Amino acid sequence: MRDHVRRALISVFDKSGVEELAKGLHEAGYEIVSSSGTANYLKEHGLSVREIADLSGYPHILGGRVKTLHPSVLGGILARRDFDADLADVEKWNIPLIDVVVCNLYPFEEVAKRKADLGDLIENIDIGGVTLIRAAAKNYRYVTIVTDPRDYGTVIEEIKSLGNVSIKTRQRLALKAFAATASYDSIIHFALSKAMKEEDLFPDVYPVSLKKAASLRYGENPYQRAALYAQPLQKLPFKQLGGSELSYNNILDAEAAVKGILLLGDRAGCVIIKHTTPCGMAIGKDLPSAYEGALACDPLSAYGGIIGLTREVDKDTAVKLASKFYEIIVAPGFSTEAVEVFKEKRPNLRLISFDLSKRDELRLTKTAFGFLAQEDAMAPDPDFEGGEWTGERRPELKDDALVAWKAAALAKSNAIALAKDGATVAIASGFTSRVDAVEWAVRHAGQKAKGSVLASDGFFPFPDSIEIAARADIALILQPGGSKRDEEVKEACIKHRIPMLMTKMRAFRH
């Protein structure tokens, strides 16, 4: 290859630290070539810069839409230094070779966050920058691509110590560059879909862009690493107000608590979660009474659990909660006094203020088979007034019925929940047999089962569960129905004089 001037092309919107990078490159013998905005900035900082228009012999056109898209620029980046045919073209067309490309893009994400209109969004889509980045990343064997100001120091350090950027670093930077352009395109697709009102919950292609929001203490077990990622255009829906760092399990448990809070709605309510499963749920006249009701369901399992509350936590509630050991408290907010109580009595307790208005429409789950996608919908309330009843209607049990139903919907299938006086008295979760779940729930509730409401997240395949409920003096049963033996189940309810509401909706949570 012919001798050539080492050359760096710098075209950046975010100019953080770029003058130091350019200075280091200049001192290492690189000629600096820049687009007009970056060139002016570097000149203001006393650096000698050649503009891209001088390199290409072509001015910026279309109001700046076309600056770098020229064979003299792209050819200088894409030329393979050990391909005779490429070098022949370089000689023939007098293309200046480019060894380093420093580029970051129009801040489309920031513009989208400002809820800009469609016209503004379109004008902030970078074209030339993306092309420069992809070209340099493709030719990483010969060209260094730098898209992140945090990498400036590494690049200068290696050039000074090695005379060039190492191939290992060039590979890493190339992968980082492709990730940057992929994320950029995904964000554009997401924002334009909303602006054009062309959103499809299940598109043929689902572009996903995720940015690391936090490194977590560990995964499900201490030997597993873990991190939390967020979609770029969506703010994290929570703030941690106190306590230790979050782990993978903490996030999963907190999510279950949020689902419980959403299921309980506007009433003063509490859900207690252990290993993503509810061990107590209740409504009350205020948060302390709701908490006491939820705790009474299974105080042993509640130890070290996660508390979800439907309203802002006040001082009185904080004093009650601080008397026992919990991992996390999740609520829409915390008063200043409540935060101080926890800081004094439970300094390691994690306090999470969650914005309940931020709900995803879609749930993505990675499996060995691929990604599963489904609507992230909450189980609707049963039609207590107009639903399909067997036996007498029991309007006075509506609150208990709703608590039982919501607890069963939050628990893992096969799930059975018993509720009385606005609180669960037993929650059987994750059983492989529904009749076993009923037996366990009744046994756990003991004398509290008498007069309680029983809710099942799925149908009863046989009337045997009704027999158990009858022996426990259950006052009302809620179940979806849909079994081949629904009529046998109804007959068992009539025989034992237990009213039953068929909800006509399943509430499985696997």
C-alpha cells in the first residue's frame, strides 16, 4: 500500500471530550477531518482541521441533509488496505484513506422524549452518521470506529503506546458501534410507530432496544451475574428511596407486589409476596389495618418477604412495618416521615416508590424455544351482579369474593385462595393438582375457613373439591367454569347448599 497521511474523521453531535481526543490524535500525527459543525468547534479550541467538503470537493447540500455521503469519504473508510483492486481504485480516484472515524448521532432519543411532532422526529433522524459508523465498523480490520466518548481515552492511550489501536479493541468498538446503530433504528421505529399511530402489538418483526439501567447484586443465586435493562424511550417506573442494592430476585418479587397492588385497585390494600407468590392479601379501612389482615394469613411465610401497598406510606404505617423484617416495601410513594422511620429502624430495607400509571401492554419472556409475547393484562373482576350463579346470590360477600379472586389470580396455578373479612386466610399456590390445593388451603385456614369465600384460578375438573369445601363450611365459591363436568360441579354445590359464581374467565399465572 502506498504511504498515506494517517487521518481521522470526526463528526459528532455530542462534543463531550472531543477536543482532547482531537488534540491527542493531532499530536500522534493524524490529520483531522470534520463536518462543518464539529470543525468549527475544534477550530475554536485551537486545532487545525480540514473540512469534509474540502476532502470530497462537494458542498453540504439539502440544508445539511447530505454532508458525508460521498465516494471520497466512504471509499476512504471502506477500502481494504491489502486488496489490490481496492487500492487501485483509491489511486485512480485519488481517495484519501481514513484510519479513525469518531462519530455520534443526532439525539433522536432526546427529541422523542420531548414528545416532538412527526416533522421534528423525521428531521432528527441521522443518515450520514449512521452510514459512517456502519462503514467503519464493517472495515474494523483497518479502521477504528469510536461512537462513545468514554472510549476516547483508550483509543489515545493505545495509539501512543502501540502506534495504533489494537485489533482486539477495534473489534470491541465495532461491535459497540453496530449495537449503537441497531438501538438507534429501534428507537426510531418505536417513536415513529406512536407518532404515525401505526402501533401493532404483535408485528412481524419486533425491534427491541435495551440499555443497561443497573448492575444488580447477583442473579437468582450468588454465583449468577445479573443486570436490569430498560427501553430507551421509557423512564424506569420506580425510584429506590433507601436500603441495600437490588438483586435479580428483588426485582422479580417487587414486580409481583406491583401486580398485587394493581389488582387491589384504589382501596386501602396490602399484598405480601414471598418468592413471587402472595402469602397474604387484604383490604381495610386504612393501610395499617390492610397490612394486619394480609399478615394474619401466613405470618411465618411473610418473614423476609416483600410488602406491596396501594397508597402512599405514612408514618403510622411505617412504624408498624418497621417492627418486622422485610426485604422490600413497594408503594406509590412514601412520606418524608415514613422514610425517616425506616432509615432509623430498618436502614437496609429497600423502599421502592413505583409509578402505577406505567404499565406495559406487552410482556416478553425469553425461553429455550424463543421469545414469548403476550398482552400484559390484569385479570378482570368477576361480574358479581350479572354472572352465572348456582344457588343464592350473596352480595354481602362481594368484598371477600374480590379479595379471594385477586389473590388466586396473583398466585401461581393451580391456585386456590380463601378470604374472610376482607383478607385472605389461605393461599394455595403452584399445586399440580387442584384438589390438593383446596385441601391444603382448607387445612391452612383451619377454623377461619368457615364462612370464607373460596376462589379458584381455573375450573374444577371434578366435584371432589366441592366436597372438601362443604366439609369446611365454605360460604361461596368462585371459579371460571369450562370443565366437561361443570354440571356435576353445580349439582355438588346444590347438594351441599354452597352458592357458586362462574366467572367465565380463567386467571392462570404459570
